[in-house]
Amino acid sequence: MRTQVGIVGAGPAGLLLSHLLHLQGVESVVLEARSRDYVEQRVRAGVLEQNTVDLLRQAGVGDRMDREGLVHHGIELRFGGRGHRIAMTELTGGRSITVYGQQEVVKDLIRARLDVGGQLEFEAGAVSLHGLDGDTPTIRYRHGAEDGELVCDVVAGCDGFHGVARGAVPDGVLTVYERQYPFAWLGILAEVAPSTEELIYCSHDRGFALHSMRSPKLTRLYLQVAPDEAIDGWPDERIWAELRTRFATDDGFTLADGPVVDKGITPMRSFVVEPMRHGRLFLAGDAAHIVPPTGAKGMNLAVNDVRVLAEALAAWYRSGSTELLDGYSATCLRRVWRSQHFSWWMTSMLHRFPDDDGFQRRLQLSQLAYTTTSEAAARSLAENYVGLAQV
Ligand code: APR
Ligand code: PHB
């Protein structure tokens, strides 16, 4: 097979890149290791920042998001048994976030590609990349029992943190920046109406908890747990009891429970490789960087990377100029590092660290009190949370 841009991975990064390239008249093939059903059902993040919403709309894939997504104008920070609202929209000159599951974005993008005959190969896992230093890089992949080869002008590594693309870069080229956190998130999806209209980020002496949602009938909840925690140790009743304890308020907040339809534990890390390019290979999304989910930035960063990459590739095909492609990594990394800092800051302020003593806890509570009472501090949180227009 031959194409212009060979894309490894059909997550939000790979699918949106393929769609944006199509809008610019550039051809691509997407290779995805998993089945269509798997990628459409996988429960992941759910917060779209304003930039992401605007881009999906402009690209013509925002209709269902506009119908079914929940537009939020604030979030709550809960600590010391009380809630404190951050009025995001008021503080940011009218910007907001939209709660819409990542797998819904993925479904919309798959539909949009297939509607115009886009080439998406499911159950086609890339095995190795070759010729990244030359003009015709190739992707070797395995589709069912058959081996295939995709010859391209450029390869986009959109295959997530555990993919093959990053590993295809020769040793010594990439610098890795990394932070591991001494905790994980246990997440559940429950068939019950959310107990709150806006997301609640809760800092409790027993650890962090987050109340999110997917629809008026589906609630998404997270608990900070130990990093090596086994899901078997958390029967549903234990999860609900812990959630009730952490979310409790002095004025009697009640958390409604319901059947748990999805349950999993996610490790937390911060990770960046620089540069996000080697020769004709461009890394995008989780393949190049991971943020802890506290800032809700993962999918939004993936979307920004491919926005920059699609524009740069389109300019190159149109004019032969490599200027935008040469700036790809540095342009993306500016936003990546802003989001890294924000996600690390939110994580540090809201979680219990095993080594923390009373001094550290009081610093956290003071920072939370300041963030929720100073307009300047609240605005800083809000503008990062809804996504800075320019970085
Ligand atoms: N060949 C083909 N596909 C692969 C391979 C491979 N060797 N390895 C991994 N993949 C696929 C995965 O199955 C997955 O569908 O690449 C896709 C990567 O998608 P994501 O992990 O969703 O990554 P990305 O598109 O960068 O989106 C980032 O995902 O983890 C969340 O919080 C993160 O919201 C952020 C988003
Ligand atoms: C989610 O709804 O899955 C979600 C929301 C906010 C976060 C992380 C995850 O910060």
C-alpha cells in the first residue's frame, strides 16, 4: 500500500489528524491494532476545553457533541467539608468546557472518515517503522494472519504511550522528562444521575476524589488509591462507602449510587519526550506526552498536536516549504509544558502524598483557600482549565 501520510493509531490523535488532512486534500491511511468496537467502547477522559470544541465544530465533526455534550461554566473545589465554586466562564471572558466522552469523539471521527471513504484499517497493528531518515518511510504491520507494508511520505506516530512509534527513534535522539506519582486513580462509570451539576474536585484527608459525569443518566467517579492497588480489593460497596466519606459536607451532601458498569485503575505519570519528531516521523498525543488526569488535559493536548501537524503537512504539500514542519515540535511543546505544569499543580494541590506530614497538608489547604477566595488565583486556575487561547 502507498499513501501520503501513514498514521499509526486510531485514538483521538490519529483519527482527527486523518480527518483534518482530508479537509486539506491530503491522503492518509490509519492503522489501528485494536478492533473498531474496542476503540469505540473504551472509557477514557471526558472534558473538552474550549479550543477543542471550537476545532471539532470548525472541522464539521461537532454536531453530536453540540447536541449531547454538557456545557459547564464552573467547577467546584471541595475541601474541609465545604464546596467552593470556580466560576470559569465569568473569569475567562466567556469560555467554557464541554463534558463529552473521549470514545464519543472517537465514534464521531470514525463515522466522518468512513462516510467519505477514508481508509481505516482495524486490527492492523504496526510492528516496525523503517527509513525514517529517508524520503519514503514505511510501516510494517500485521493484519490478521497477514503481514503488510505501508509506504508513505511521512509517518505520524499517534499510537499512544505503549505504541511502537516512539521506540522506533534511534537511541540518544530523544530526551525523556518524567515524574511518577505515588498513587493511582480508581475510576467507575455508574448508571445513576449525577449528584452535582458541575464537576467536583475534592481534597480529603483520606485522599482525592472526583465527581464527573457523562450524561444526565451516567456518573463518572474517581478515587485516589495506592499505585499497586488491585481492583479485586475494591468491591462496589467499598468504593461507594469511600466516595461517600470523601465527598461528605457539613451541609449534608448526598451521593446517589447505582449499578457500576465500568471499573478500572489508572496509574498517574507526567511524561514528555523532546523533540516530538525524528526525520519523517512525527509523534503526536500520548505517544509523545502523558499528563496526570487531574487537569483534564490529555485529549486536549492530542487534539492540539494534530491541529499543528495537519496545518504543517498541508503547507508542505501545497508549497514545498518545510518551515511549519520544522517548527512542529517546538510549537507543540509550548502548550505541552503549560499543561504539564497545570496538571502537576492540580495533582499536587489535591492529592495526599504518602510522605506528607501535617505541615504539607496545611500548605495544601492554604493553597486551596487562596485559590477559591482570591479572584486572581481563581482566574489563573480557570484560564488554564478552559484552555489558554494562545500559549
Ligand atoms: N499499531 C497500531 N495501533 C496501535 C499500536 C500499534 N503498534 N499501538 C497502539 N495502537 C493504538 C491503540 O490501540 C490506540 O487505539 O493507538 C491508539 C492510541 O490512542 P490513545 O491511547 O487514545 O492516544 P491518543 O490518540 O494520543 O489520545 C490521547 O488518550 O489516554 C488518553 O488521556 C489520554 O485523552 C488522552 C488521549
Ligand atoms: C472524566 O470525566 O473522566 C474526567 C473529568 C475531569 C478530569 C479527569 C477525568 O480531570
